Amino acid sequence: MKQTLFIMMFALFATSLMAQKTIISGVVKDAGTGLPLEGITIRQNNTPHWCTSNSKGYYALETDVFGEAIITYSNHDFSPFQLKVFVERDKAIEMSEVSLQRINVASQDIPTISLADSDADNAAESQTIHGLLSSSSDVFVKAAAYTFGPARFRIRGYESNHTAVTINGFIANDLEFGSPYWSDWGGLNDVMRNTVITNDSRPSGYMFDPLGGSTNIITKPSEYRSGTKVTYSSSNRTYRNRAMVTHSTGMMDNGWAVTASYSRRWSEKGYVEGTFYDAHSMFLAVEKRFNARHTLNFTALNSYYRRGQAGASTQEVYDMVDDNYYNPNWGYQDGEVRNARVKHNNKPLFTLSHNWTISEATKLITTAGYWFGKDGGTALNWQGAADPRPDYYRYLPSYFINPADQARIKDQWQSNPKVSQIDWDKFYYANRQNYEAIFDAQGKEVARGLRAKYMVEDRVNSLDQMQFNSILKHDFNTEWNLTGGLNFNRYVNHVYNEVEDLLGADYWYDIDQFAERDFKENPDAYQNDLRNPYRVVKEGDKYSHNYKMHHYEGGLWAIANYKGSNYSVYGGGSYSYVNFWREGLYQKGLFKDNSYGNSEKTDLHNYGLKLGGEYRITGRHIITTNLAQGQRAPIMRNVFISPRTRNDLVDGLKSETYYSADLSYVVKMPRFNGRLTGYYTRVNDAIDVKSFYHEEEKTFVNYTLSGIDKEYKGLELAAEYKISSTLTANAAASLGRYLYKSEPNYLITKDNSRETLQTGTVYSKNFRLNGMPQTAATVGITYNAPQFWWIGINGTYFDDIYIDFNPVKRVDADYWSSPEKQKEAFTIDAFCGKSFRWDGYYLSISANLSNITNNKDFITGGYEQLRFDSSMTHLHQPKYFYSYGFNYFINASLSF
């Protein structure tokens, strides 16, 4: 009996001990954004007690281990943080607010640059979704940035010129093509992560955001984690090696903060044969806090690079060499690989920003910026010689009718690299055999020596851009606030060709060879510059065309916001004035009255309107909507019929109009986050100018399309479910239908004549837009271990990929064929990583493994060649881009 009583008393005592627990609670936030952090692991060191923060950043850690304790806050996206606390029995502890610094995570290190060359002179680097977007908290955008990006996916199908990037308020879009080119600041990952991102028209607070949203990069040294970070990365993508070092002082006692970063990216050979990479990136930001009201931030950055480009080819060529990554841009010179298409960039950007806290309710942010320097790309040019491109249609088996000839050509392609690749040695030989004298119209000798039949030219853009932007934010009360801004942008782009390499010759004769052929009896007609006729040029000289594009723009915008108890609304508008013209620096012989000097100046006035908001059914269930309507000026590339030769503007030039609407249902729960969005956008009256060699006219022509209407509609779905504190499942899908909704008018003019060759209608209504998968879906799972390692895998499906169509083939209503649709594709991607912390050092190692099934048959896009022969339609087959097979990115960083 006594024994039984003793046991019962012991049990009661033990139970009472177990009940004597203490609750440690608090809130965790993102140091960069100030937003609550969900999914942060809070652990009492050397005990089994841990918990995770909820959607409001709140946590409650229960413990029965008392005395002095270390509490660790960790997540693989953030630097671990520790606090010391004394735990007493039955005495709750409310911790001070903890802010965590975001670190360099695997998903933010995966951006690749997709190069898209067309057979038009105005081909430009094209980029799709960028890795910085993976820092967005939106569940769909995170999935799209990581798994959809390699397929050239574009959110909602919008072209990249419908998005914007600002750096400290400086709008960094290229005005010639309208798009932001991330390579202009590539390699500066560590210092470009403090961003405010939108992926639709809702206001970010930094600009009047375009249809596709904005990425606003803030480079304030006081907001970077103080210390040093050294990073090394290895990849088999566009470059093999990357080394970065970043140091930040944080805000010092004297009110100064400094951050500096340098990176080097290099590779003798990229994923595609014949490509290389050589890049240096530099960054310096200095901030001075004068007092609580005034801070000044100066930022300077530059990404200097040279890289060999890959080019698309036809399926006939890919099959013949048994390689879907065949690159026609390179060949051997003295046994060494040399690429004819080398992209280069050297454009420093300087910004000076002043932050003025006028009062607790009013803030003014003003930025002045200057961007200058050069970018461009090299290419082969030739006079009085055969086309040097190895995959030129006349050199392929399909050009020949006789089967024996076809077999012979195919055998040469497969056995002789001088046939299948560029033959550089042949160019030197041809130039050294071409001794010639040049005489002017009076018979005076102008030059004598080796005249180049072949040479390498550099197509240069020399930028000179100044901007002024100012943003005012005012809180009238806790419900109402107003954000507005004004901006001014002066953009001048000097466009010219430069002789890069004469390939052993002494000079190049700077004439228009097509005009010489057509107007042989009129020497003035084929002079590229009548002010300097019969001109010969040498390496480093400008030649062929030389002009400046001027673009002046000013604008105002304002957005008002109201926050109620369970809803919020916003509304606002913008006005912009655009003025542009061409300044010819050469007097072309064919257009002597319309090429030199300033063109007609064109003014356009544009407006924009926005309305939207959200309704919180509960704190976890939210309805949001965004409405937008407005106009925007055409991009400068499409303003002039042929800027290389003359001042003629596109007839009836006017702004595009657009309207857009979306509706979303958002769920935010401790274990589940999700979003379902339906959207519709219409863009009307777009313009597109294409230049290409016309087979029947035997010359370059300009093909102007006007009245282009486009429609974008679809659904976005995304969900993230925490199966446990360490295991998370995610899924996302984009189901789009992007169409041309008009039959645009076309006008064809010659490059060597103002004569209108043809006008008419292009029958392209309801054609699918090209260049990206209109259907994409992914499912994945991630394991985040409490011991600071993580691993994940995603399976992704792509479909409804269409290539760009040739309008020349759709001008006859009786001949109608929709753009070519590519096969669906499936890829599997994985990522993993581990982090370590000791004595003030933090080491992170991560790896991204993409397309681990090595699917090399995935066509991500392409185009029908603009060159077209209606009598021999098989000669100019479409060209395709293939997604990389298995590729990886391994990253190791040490912070201290």
C-alpha cells in the first residue's frame, strides 16, 4: 500500500515538473524590407526545443530547460542570428524584435542570359525572367524565376519592353529597344539584391509601373550587412568561373557607410562550342547621413565584358552535324578557335540620390544619374566575295537537286571543319590576293594596296544619357497617403559601324555595294558620305553609317492609397511628353537631301491611368484587383524606316494604347500559401520595322508593319504547403493564350531607294505570339533541415511554344499557315546546399542542377527567316533555339 502511494506521489511530482515550462515569444522580420518572416526556425541550443514563425513573424517557443540559454534564429535564405537569454521556470519571456539579413541563396544565383540573333541588323540581346525575381515573396514569381526561366518564359507573355528596372530611381531600360538588359550590371549579385519587385501594373512606389511590373534596386550602403563576403562559383553555362568579393562597413559612427564589390567571370569555352566569356564588374556606393533628415548616396557601377555569341541554325544543319547546339559563328584561324560575333559592353553608370525626411509624414527622394559608354557586337562583312557564313543556304545539301551533290555536301560538312565552320584562313588568303588601286571621279588615285574582300566590323552604340527623378511620399493620416514623382530623361545614342579587323588587308573601300551595282553610272549614288567621297578606311575608323538618335522625355505621375479596416484601394495617373529625332552624320549618296543633319522632330503626349486594391475577407483570405489603361510611345527602333540610311519616319506615327485587368484570390496560412490570378491585356497600334535581304529585289529592304494589336489572357496558379517544419511542397502553373488580334498593314521600301515597293495586309489575326511557352507548370518539394542544409527537386512541363513568323509569307489570303508549334517538353531540376557558422564566419555552399535528364531536344523558340523565295520555299527553313542539356551552377561563399 505504501509502495503504491509512493508511486502515485512520484507520478504527480513528475507531472508537476513537466508542467513547469516557460514560453519564449517574439517577432522575426526581414532586415531589408521590414516585413514579417514566416518559416524561420527558432531553436534553444543544445536542447530538443524548437518552433517556427507564422505568417506574421510571430513565434512561441516552449521549453523546460532553464538557466542561461542561446536562442538561434535560422533559415537557409537568411544569415543565422543568436541571442542570449536567461530562462526562469514559469516566467514568460517576450524577446525584442529580431531582424534577419537575407543571404546569397541558390535560387538567386541561377540567372542565365539568352542571346537571340535574327537575320536583321537590329537584332538585340534578349532576356527573359531574371534571377533577381526569385527574391520576390510572391509564390508564383519565385517558381517562375527558378524553373521557368531557362525556357525563355515571360510572365503573362509580355515582351521585356513592358517591364522596367530602376537603380536608385534611375530608369535603366535601353530606350532604343525598350528593354532592360541585366548584363549591363551583371556579376554584381551581392549588391543588387535589395529590391522592391512587382510583376503586374500595381504600384511599387518608385515609378508609374508598366504592364509587366518593375524591379526597383536600392543600393544604400547602410542597408547592407557589414562585413566581407567572398564567393566562388563554377558553372557549365555561359561562363565557367565566377569570383566575387564584397565589403560593406555598415553605418559608421561618423555617419558614413561604404560598400564596394568586384567580380570576375570568365570562360574559354561556354556550353556552346565557339563561345567564350570575359567580364569584370565593379561597384562602389558611399552614403553620408548628415542627420536624421538628410542622407546622400553616391553609387558607381560598371560591367565590362566581351563574350562570344552563339547563333541559331536550321534543323537541316543540326541533323547533319548531329548537334542541336551547332554554332555557325566560329571557325579556326591558325588552329585556334575564333568567334566572328563578339558582344561587348563598357557603360559606367553614376547615380547621386538625396533622401530628405521633411517630416514624419513626408519624404522626398531625388536622384540624378549619368550613363555613358559603348556596347556593340562584331560581325563579318564582305565586298565582291562569296557569303562567308558556313550555313548560308547555298552551301547546304537542300540547295542542290542532284542526290549525288547532296551526299557530297553532307560528307564535307561532316568531315571538313573548313566547310562546317568559318574558314578564317581563306579570308586572309583572299585579301592578300586582292591588290587594287582606288580612283575618284577625276581619275586621281585615292588608295593603293591590299583591298579587303572580307573584314570584321563592330556595330557600335555609344550612349550618353542623363536622368533626373524625384519622388514625394506623404501620409495624410493612417488611412490616406500619396506618392508622386516627376522625371526627365535625355538620351542620345551614337550609332555607327567601325572597322575592327581588316584580316590582313590594307584598307576597306567605304561605298554602298548594292547602290554601286544598281547605279554604276552615277558614282555619287554609292558614296556612303558625299562630304567625304571615295573614302577608304582602316582599322578603328567609322564607316558605312553614322548617326545619332535623340530622345527627350519628361513626365509626372501620382498614386493615392487608402487603407481601411479590411480593404485598401489605390488610384492614380501619369502624363509623359516624348520628343525624338535622328541626326545624320553622313550624307548618303542615295539620300543626299534626307540623310545629313536633323530629321523632323516628333512629339507624342501619353497618359496612364490605374485603379486597384484588395479586400481581406479574413486575415488569411484576400481578393486583389488591378486595372490599367494608357498609352506609350513606340520604341525608337521602330520610329524610322531605315535609320542606317535616312531620316524618313514611319508614316502615321502614333503611340500604342493598352488596357489591362487582373483579379487574384490569395491565401496566406501558417502552412499554406497560394494564389490564383486571372488576367486580360490588350495592346493596340503597335509598330514593328524589320530589315532583311529581299531575294527577288536583290537588295536590303525595310518592312514596316503598323496597326499591330496583341491580346494576352490567362491564369496563374501557385501554391506552397508546409508538410512539416522542414518539408515544403510547391506547385505553379501558367496557362496563357497570347494572340495577334489584327491584320496589320505593311509597307516595303528599299534601303537604296525611297521607292515604295509594295503595300498591303498581313493575314496574321489569331496567330500565337512567339518566343516563350504559353503553358508552363511545375511541381516540387524542398527539405530544409534544422542543421542548416537543404535539398529540393522540381519537375516542369512546357507547351504551346511557337516560333516567330515571316510576314512576307502571309500577304496572300489564299496562302495561310499558322506559325509552327514546337513539341512539349519536360525537365527535372534539383538544388541543394549547406551552411556553416563558427566564430563570426558564415560559409554557404549550394548547387543548382538543371535539366538533369539531359533533354537536348527541347526547342525554346526560333523564327522563320525573313529572306524568302516564293519559287523555292524549301531553301530558307526556320531557325531554332534549343535549351541547354544538363547544366549546373555551384556556389560557395564565405562571410565574415
